[in-house]
Amino acid sequence: MAWFSQVPVVDVTKENFKELWPTVLVALKTATFVAVDLELSGLGNRRKLNAPSVDDRYKSLAGVARSRAVLSMGLACFKLNMIAEDGPLVLPFTVQTFNVTLLCSEEYVVEPISLKFLVDHGFDFNMQYSQGAPYHRGADKDEDSAQSVRQLFSELVRSRVPLVLHNGMVDLVFLYQSFYTDLPATLGSFLADLSGMFPGGIFDTKCITDFHIRMPASYLEYVFRRSQRENAVHQSRRQPHVTLTFPPYPPHMACADYRDCRLPDSLLSPTQGSSECTYCEQYAAHGTCPKGVACPQSHDPDVIIDHEDWVKAKKKRKRDKKKKKGNKPEEIEQDEAENPVAMDTVAMEMDDLQENGKASRSTEGQVTDNKLSENRTHTDPIGDHANPPDNVVAKTRVGCHRAGFDAFMTGFAMATMVCKLGRLQKCGETESFTKKFQLEEFVNKVYLSGKDFPLQITKSAFAKPSNNHKAKLQRLQRGGMSYQ
């Protein structure tokens, strides 16, 4: 089976920054889209971040970004390769993932609750303070290096590729203040600046999950694992799916760390499940638990998803049994209303795919898609997942919060969402990613906690781009690449 079991993440520090600069630069410039994730030293007052007014939220976030620091930045560069014209739709991606450890050169606030969370999930502060690549917040300085973290972000802006985030409002504010220039005073100007910075569009996988796919939970680890499992099944049944290849990093490349994300061996031959799953319901619903690693119940997404599928299958068997006994349709509908389903099992999704003809190729070369599943598999150049090479140490299972791997999970979720929701068009190579897959409905919408609508990233007739942003773009142009 073409399941991927490990994901290579290249650690970038001040020691190897210049050495890896050409590799990172090529990955950015050739990517179809880039997923980004940040680890931060704090988020400030949570109530202010969830204020009823979105403008007030922005002002609070701007203040936080000016006083806190980015501890690490994950970049996952997804390059779409040639799509085969025959057979089921397969989206083949080559993926390069980088974890950039950072150290702000200015004073910044650290919050104990944030640091404890990171320590509990394996963040190495000794390494961060000794090897973090330096950066400063706010506007450019004359002494800025041509090969720096700030220049790296400038190259991302210059690439004009789509930016992918998960629950990305905080990330966008921190990216702007930390690596671009000083934040504007108003939300309207900030949104106008973003639309100019990223003409390829900004995608938020949490927003897409909540408003379009509607999974039972939308925290990143859950979305990734559910997608990975379903994609493996789709691949095995020759349904539309995503495949991945990774660069064959040499064994002596010590900075290449392999993150373990192997799937359960029983995924394609499930046994009878058990109703006695001792998982944490708080974590299952929200991806957080006040007890953290001390929680006696499981936070394993596979345990959570297995239980969801078991409950769904049990209810389906109950409905089928009632149908065989000749229950009236209205009685069956009443039973379904009294027993809502959390999520379809993979097997039932496959039945739905076959019945509805999801994501099949039309004679015009388009992808007709009623409700395609979000998944992916990978042709693993590392080798069989049970026998990794000697230099590979599977240090961390899914669930470790690390900016590089989180960026990969975000990018993978986006790839499967494109396979699920996109409609492939026959168009020239110069067409944008958004237009090629008809993703206009999902672009430039960012999730807002507690709101039933997303934040639209667009220029407003009542707000102009900030002067800082316009001056920054002029400097990028003088750097040898036109931005118009």
C-alpha cells in the first residue's frame, strides 16, 4: 500500500541557515502552495482575542504581536506534479517541509502557560536559545542580511503562491509584524495589505473544515488524521486521492528529522469495535484538555476516530435492521433524528462515493464533485514504514506540536480538500492554483472563533493599504523582482 508513515522535516537553525538557504529558496519558488505554522511565546488575554468586535480583536492581536515572539516557523512547500489523464483523479505532490527555529533579538514577553504547553509537547528551549536564527520585529533595518529570516519571508511574498494556514488569524498578524513591517492601525488596512502581499490567495483549512466539510471536530490533528485515514482507503479502492513524494535526503543529513505518522495496520480490515473507548471527550471535541499530558484518558486521534466510526456503524446496522423488519419510513427518520451521527465511517463514505459518482472525470476534462473525501497517501521514498533506514529515528507520533510538522499537516489537509472540493479545469500552465481547481469559494476567508462567518481578506472601498506596506513592496521591487 502507498501509505506514508514518516514525514521528513528539515531543521533550520542559525548554524545551517546559509547552507540550507538555496534548498529552501527553490522549494518556495517552485511550490504550488505553501503551508505555514508558528509557535509563539504567548497570546495575551484570551477574552480580548475573542472580543465580539472583529476590529477590537485585531487591535488586541496587534498589541500581542508587538510584545510577543515567534519561537519557530514551519514551512511546508507542496508542489503539484503532472496529473494523469486516465483513471481516477490522483493529485501527486512533492513535499518539502522545514522547521525554522527562531530567536527574537529584542525583548519579548513569555507566558508560562504557553511555555508549559510547548515543553509538554517536546519543544526544546535549550536548542532555541542556543541555535535559533535571529530576527527582529517591525520595519526593515539597514543591517538586515540578504540571507535572513526576514528575507525568507520576503521570498515567500515574492513567490506569489497561495498561503495556507489553519485557524490563521493569529499567524497572519504575527507574520506581518515579525517578518514584514509594522502593523497598520486598522483592520481594514491590514486586510488590504494582505490581499496585496498574497495575490495567490490565502486559504484557512479550519474555515474550510467548519463551513464546507463539517467534520465533528476541526482542530488540526483531527483534520489531518481523519484525512490521512480516508485517503489511504480511497487509494486502495482506486478512488480520487492524493499521493506524496519526499526528497531522498542522504543518511548523513543530521538535520532531517523523521516524524512518525503511520496508520493503524488494521485500517483496511477493521475488526469489530468496542464501545468502551477511554478517550478524553474534551480533547476529542476541541483538541485541548486542561489536564494536558497528565490526563488519564487517551488523546490519540486514532482512538477517537475509531470510536466515531464504531458508533456510526452500529447505528447504521440498527437502521438497516429496522428496514428489514418493515418499519415505516417516518419511524426510521425519527430514529435517525434521535440518534445523530458524528461522522461517516470510511466504508460508508466509499458507498456514498459509488452511489453519487463523486469526483469522477467528465468528458470535458473537469472533475465533477458532489462531496469528495479529503485524504491523501504517499509513495514513500523512505521505504517500508515498518523498516525505516538506520538514520531514521521515529521520535514523535502524530500529536507533537512542532511548527514544521504542523505546517505539513496543514498543507496535507489543504491538498485533500482540493481533491474533495475542487473541480479540475483544462487550462494553461500559467493559470492560478485557485482558478485551475475552481476554489474561488474558499479563498481569502479566515476562521473567526465564536463567529458563524469568516473574515474576508479583501480590499475595502473604505480602507487603503498602509504606507508601511507600500514602502515594503517598493523595496521588494528594488531587490530585482517586479511585484506588479
